[in-house]
Amino acid sequence: MLFNKSHVEAQVKTPVYHDPWAKREAWRKSPIFSKSSNFKTMFPGLGIATVAFAAYCTYEHFVLNKKGH
């Protein structure tokens, strides 16, 4: 018979160590918590603020160019 295995052969194929906390630790390997994801979301409004500041500086330099004082 093909399916007649001894007890020792059946235990060899099963993992010896089973981590009972594996499900509770799985969130650490999620891509949401990767270093690149954290770096991208560290300063959420920095890009918009930089563009707005550059636009304001350009507007002030060219449009509000007062030579009075």
C-alpha cells in the first residue's frame, strides 16, 4: 500500500517547531510598515507646501516687484 506510513515517517515531514505567535507577529512583515513606505509618508504635505512656497516666491519676485523703498 502506498499510504501505509510508519509513525516516524509521518512526524519527520511535519514541522518540529510551531510558533504560536506567528499570526500575531504577521503585521510586522506587511508592506504598509516597510521602511520605504514610512519614508514616503513621513511628511505628507511637504511636496505641496514646497510647490506653494516656490510659486509664492516667484509671484513676489516678478509681480510684486516694488522699487520704492
